[in-house]
Amino acid sequence: MAETTLHIAGRDYVIRCRDGEEAHLAHLAQMIEAKASDARRNAPGLTEVRTLLFAALFLADELNEKQRQSTDRQPSFALEGEDERAAAAIEALTRRLETLSDRLAGRIPHA
């Protein structure tokens, strides 16, 4: 078990973690510290608790926005011209292959 010290919102926090996670935790602490600094800059005089609350809200807002953008993204496959013809040909070929496969399996008698 490792131990690391994180500096956030003017205080040091000693955190125990798995070996090798120290750098990752330091990176996360830097993200929190940046948001805490934003909160202090935008609303001077915040208590430590309110500073951390606003930092958490800022981070949650960013996460929420990224999740929303991720779910809003739908792959767009606007097919035009030759692409539409190629797609139709592939679909027709797929149907023909499925029919041949069924015939070979004995599920459809030959016409």
C-alpha cells in the first residue's frame, strides 16, 4: 500500500492508495485544484467546504456534458448516389446468399 499527499484548495491530504496509483491521484488532484481555484476566483471568501463543493459541481457538470454529447452522437451514414447503389447491391447479394444457404441446408426446395 502506497501513500501520497495531495494539495487541494489550500490543504494537504494524505491518501493511501495501491502501489503505482500515486501519479494518477496527483493528476486527479490537479483537476480538482484547478476547479477549486476557479471557484475561489469567481466567488472570493468561500469556505473550504463550499470551495470543494463548487469544484465538485464544476467537475460533475463537465462530466455530465461529455456524457450527454457522447449519447447524442449518432453515427450518420448519409448515403448518396453511388453509395446508395452499392448498399442496395450488397443488400440484394446478402438476400441471395441467405437463400442459397437455406437451399443448401435443405430448408427451401429448388424452384
